[in-house]
Amino acid sequence: MSVRNRFVFAASLLATVGIGGIAQGQGTAPALDGPTDIPTVTTPVPPPAEVESRFLGKLFFKDGYPSADTVQRLYDELDYQRATQVMLRNVPALSMYTFRLGLARDLGVDAVSKFAIFRADAHSLMLTPNAETLYGTTFLALDKDGPTVVEAPPGVLGLVNDMWMRPVEDIGPGGPDQGKGGKYLFVPPGYSGDLPTSGYYVVPMQTYGGWVLIRALLDPSGDAAPAEVLLKQIRFYPLASKDAPPAMSFVDATGKTFDSTAPNDIRYFEMLADLVNREDDHAIDPDAAGMMKAIGIEKGKPFAPDDRLKAILSDAARDGSFMAQAISYAPRAPIPVKQGSHWMAGIAGYPTFTDGVHTLIDEMVYMSWFATGAAKAMNAPVPGTGSQYAWTYHDAQGEWLLGENSYRFHISPNPPAKNFWSILAYDNWSRAILANGQKVAGKNSYDKAIQSNSDGSIDIYFGPNPPTGKESNWIRTVPGKGWFAMFRLYGPLQPWFDRSWTPDDIVQAEQ
């Protein structure tokens, strides 16, 4: 058919059916013989044009499709939810990261051969330290040093955690040296080189970084000098340098300010990203790594959130810290020292936070929000050894402990401690020893000035002002600042374990 004839044919066809006849909806529809409305059981129905969400506010839809604004709002919420969960799941990791950062920045402890030794006070911005033993601490750097030796003297008590605060090994009575001292060899993840076959307790690590914390008890008179001598016997060095170890540098950190606590702003995620990039690919599981990737944290890639995501992450860090505090200070499944007490004395799953089937996420957050360090030996306490703790955020009426109120803590006769007992007050936000103007916000049985009652019991007073005649038993609190208390028994005896002796609740006293 010629072009001209094809044109004539087309024109004739249009004339026959009419131009409008081929427009949509103008033809004769075939019979509808299929369903248009199917009953549903589990299949969701499309949303109406407007939905009021409890957490998202108003969402808008057209024929089941979200509006552009609704899509953005949903993604913002998704990023926020993921970020808060990443924040909470990594409270232990940020505690390790900022402790290492603070030691290096504030005290110059930036190598394994440098060892900070200190007795904690309010200058030590670290989570719930005691003030009655001498601490020694440093960090392993297995990526730089390779397999690393820790020579522990007899008589110390210590732990090693990886960079997610997972317990690696105990040193001392709870470790393989059983308190006799020995050489520990910490091996980097994935290491395939030669290792000694004897003479060391060989300990594989899941991360390159590792926190080493060693404690030494004061002598019976409360003198710290023998403990310092003991801690200065410890040695750290790369295995490759075992024939000529570098000299140790002991840093006196007592009374010096160092900040080891994680922030609750955008820096939280910046620090987490840095930690992930420094560590082994298998330091965390794929699920945890995937959640981080969803908010821009991925090993080998720069962490560069845009302004929108920065704002969301800042909110998530702040709100996540509020959630962590609620989990820690008002746990859903508290473990009190006895029924009805406001003193807590246990966290389920410690120190690995698993029950064999589940990861106990809330319990992990609970512990790592207010304390640093996980020791295997804490799961198998032996009367007369180690230490045991109880802590409270509430008075006997279940009210928060507030700095403007006055309180009394009654210690019944014969606290079951082979060595000594102590009570300390902590800032409820920094979780460090309360900066109250006193040398230390605490009392212990080393203190000869403490007054006892006629039956051998002791009353400790908390409040802005001392009770008349009881000044030696007073721990000052700060109006406008919440606080909490931790009671410790060193060398706890059987009455603690069978709960025939427990601390009394803290009661409000007259101003």
C-alpha cells in the first residue's frame, strides 16, 4: 500500500469510529466477571487519607501511597529509631573508647608501657570507682604491638575487657594464676604467627584494643604505699620485645582530672565510627554492623552524615542517654538484696549478658551505664575474697535521692567484711564520685573518726548540712543535684551471701 493510500485508509477509519471513540472510557467495556472486594483476615487494608500516629503525628496518603512529606517523616523516624538502638547497644563500647581517650588526652597514657596509678576521687570522671583501693590501668594496642605480655605480680586483682567491654580474662585470684601472679599473653584477632608453647597464659582477643584494670588493696591501716609498690611490679611489653622490654612509665594520676565518660551528643556516633574503623572486621556481628551501616557507620568509609542526619543522631544520643538512665535507675526487673529493699545487688546475665538463648540488652545497658568493667570472677564469688556491692537511687519510700534533702543510713552491727566496708555517694549524671567539696564523698571502716552507736551499729548522714555532733559521720550532698549510693564489702563473708545481713534502706531525716 502506497503512503497516500495508507493515509486515506486511516482517515476513513477515523471517520468510521469517530476520533472520540478511541479515547479512554468511551468504548463498550467487557463484562466484569471477577471480584472487586476480597474479605481479608491478616492482609492490611490501605490507610485512609489521614492517619494520626502516636509518635509520628499526622501522616497523609493518596490511594494508599504516602505523600512526599510522609515518606520523609517515616525515614526520619526510621533513622532515629535505628540510631537510638545503636546508641544503647554500644554503651559498653563507648565506655571503653572514652576511657582510652581520656587516659591518653588527660594523663598521657597512650602506650602499653605507660600505666596510670591512682586513688579515685571527684577528679576521676569515671563510672562508680571506689575510693579505697589503688587502681592501675592502661590499654592494649595489639594492632600496633602484636601479641602482648602482661606480667602480673602476686596479690593483685584485675580484669581485661575488649573494646565492647566483653570479659576476656581475670588476673589474680579469679584468673588462671589464682593470685600467684604470672605471665599473660594477649593475642590479636586473626593472628597466625608463632607463639610460645609454655610459660604464658595465652589469651586470644576479639578486638585489637583491650582495657587492663588492676586493683591493689590498702593495708589494714588504710595506707596506700604498699599497694603502690605492688602495682609498680607489673610489666607490659610486646612479645617481640621480651628479651629487652621497654621501660615502664608509671603515671601518678591521684588527684588529677581525667574525663573517661561518653558524651550524649553527635560525638557519641563520631567516636563509635572511629572505633569501628580502628577495630577488626569481626569485632562485632553482622547484625550489629548492619544497624550501624544504616546510620552511616561503616568500616573503611568516612562517617559523614548530612545536616538532616546529624540533627537526628544528636537527638538519638541525647534521648538514648535518657533511656539508658531509666533502664539503669528504674529497671523493669530489679534484683534487690532482699524482698522489699531499695538496695540492688545483682544484674541478670552479668558479665556476658546472655541467658544462653538471648542477649539481655536491657541488663547490658543497665550495668554499663553506671559501671565500667566486666569480671568473670563476679559470677563465682567465694566468701572472704574479692568484693561485693549494693547500690540504691531511692530512699526507703521509693523516692529519688536528692541533694537538697537530708538522710540517714543505718549500718547494723558487724558488717560481714573480712577486710573493710565503704559507702560512697555518686553524681547521678556523671556517675563519678560526687564533687561535694569534701576530699571524698564517702566513709569507710578505715576511718577511725567515725562514731559508733552503743550496740556497735553506725549511722551515716547525707545532706547539705551536717547533723550537730555527727560531723564525722556526714557525707555532704549538693542541693539541685541528684545522687546515688554504693555500699561495698571487701572480703565479703557468708552472712552477705545468705542474706542474714543486709544494709538498711536510706531514710529521710529532719533537716
